[in-house]
Amino acid sequence: MSLSRRSFSATLAGAAAPALKAQQPSSRKIGYCIIGLGRISMNEFMPGVEKSEHCRITGLVSGHPEKAQKMAAKYGVPATSIYSYEDFDRKMASNPEIDAVYVALPNSMHAEYTVRSAGAGKHVLCEKPMATSVAEAQQMIAACKSAGKKLMIAYRCQLEPNTLKAQQAARSGQIGRVELIDSSFGFTIAPGEWRLNKKLAGGGPLMDVGIYCLQACRIMSGEDPVEVDARWNVLDHDGRFAEVEENLVWSMRFPSGLLTTCNTSYGTNTGGWFRVYGSKGMIEMQPAFSYDGLKLQINGKEQTVEDHNPMQFAREADHFAECIRQDKAPKTAGEEGQTDLRIMEAIYRSCREQGPVKLA
């Protein structure tokens, strides 16, 4: 597949800038094409776009015509902007109402549809995990850079006000020196979910909800780990876990000496939380990763900011729209997703080898 590339000189780029701004005035809402009409897109992201200030739904990609027609009627998408997976990129390329795509497919499809969308000249907001391997992440980053398009990974928590308040408290010394971080996120998965198919998911709960725990440790500390040590198991031999792990526990060591412990599960509901222990206090968010109803305590005092669903999704859609309009890098660009994949690959390697793994 050949990807479009920028071939403008600095002079031509400067001359083209006013024209670009004219095409995307501040009053014009950024148009999103939704790739994949599953639960997160229909129940969360699309309602979020409807609540957003700067975005609208202008295209749909689906293999289910009836579902697509229903969503198109709900969001005012013309029938000509409903595409199939086979040729969406070729047809979408000539649609000026589509500025960006939202990729909400099974994990193993993220790379292909990001690359194809960038080749069609569209910016990409991709759900987490970014891909199923570091190699795929590198392909996605390269494709968007070659096409001159932005790539953002949908880490909604990094824009969420309670998480940001906790981050500020952790990094400012409000609880003293950060000594330890604990985090957990798990739920009981139903049989037949695509997430139990390793080819589609790339792994088990670590790839799905454990990534939130990993993110919490990185967000609160401002560091990336230099060593991981992990173990996994399967306790419920009921056919669900023939391909992926049921439970996974891991620890991480950071450059400052900080130690963290995390666990994730498809066998039990752990609630989704994190705790940051400092030399002079503690930060606790429980729940920490839900779409709303989050609770934050800092040094034993309630500090929760009310934030209701679907505002987390509206916020990330608007942030990406702002990045497109102002030509600035997203807070959670492709490199952020690639870093998580590099760490998760090390965690899985530690499970296989039953020993610690150092990260370069």
C-alpha cells in the first residue's frame, strides 16, 4: 500500500497554512468517521461526540448495514457516508466532511485501519491498546507521519479532571516523596467475548484493563519502569481461558527507585482503583477508571470533581479536534501507546520466563 507523503518545501508549507485554516475555521466542527460500531463506539464515544463542543459524526464504517443505517439516522450521517471495510479508505479520501477517524475495532485490527485511514488523508484517534505489538505501533506512527496526519491514542483518563488532580498532588510533593503505588482492575468476563481470542485481542486482561493500572503508575510517577517482574495463572478451567491468561500480577521498578505493584483479572471484579503512598500522605482513587462515578481522596480528604458520562469521551474528541485545528501534538500521541506496548511485552515475557525482565 502506498501512503501519501508530504512533498512541500518549507516555503510552500508556509504559503499553504492560511488556506488550511480557511478550510477548518474555528466555527466548523471536526468531522469523525467511526470505524467499528461496537459497544464502546455506539454507547460511549458517539454520545460523547454529540455532547462535545467542536465535533460531529460525519461517517460510519461497518459490516452491518442495518446497524449503520440506524446510527446514521440518529446522528445525521448521509447514506453516501456509510462505508464498508473493503473500500472505506478509497471512498472516504474524497469526503471533505471527514477530518478524522475513530478506530474502535478489536485490538489486532488497529494497525491496519490506522494505516489505511492515514493513507486516505485522515487523522486517527485509535482506541487503546494501540496495537498488539510494538512492531505494529511503529507501523502506525510511521504511516501517520508519512501522510502528515496526527495519531492520538484514546487514553481518556489522561484528560479526566480527578486523574489530573491526583497527578498534580503526586508530582508536586503534596504527599511527600512517592514511595509506592498499587493498582488493580479486573472483571468477570462472559464466555464468547472476542477478548478471549488471542489473535484478536493480543492477550488477556493485561491488554484490556490492566493497561489502566500501568497508565496510573506512569501518570502518577512521571517515569517509565526499568524492570518488571510478573506472573500469570488460570484457575477457572471452564473453557474461557484456552488462549489468554485469567489473572496477572506484576511489579515494576522505576529509575527513582519507586516500586509499584499491579494486578488484573478476567476472573474476578476488583473494582478498578489505584493508591499512591507518599512519605507524608496518600492519594486514593476508587473507582479510578470508570466512565463516571470516580472518587478521589488526598491525604484522607474528599477531593472528587464531579464528572459524568459521556464527558470523558467528549473531552478526548474535543482535545483531538483542537490538536487538528491548531496543528499541535496530542497529549497521548502514538508514542505513548508504543511505550505501554513495550512494557506489556516485557510483562508477558516475564510471565513466560518466570523472572524479572529489564527494559532498555
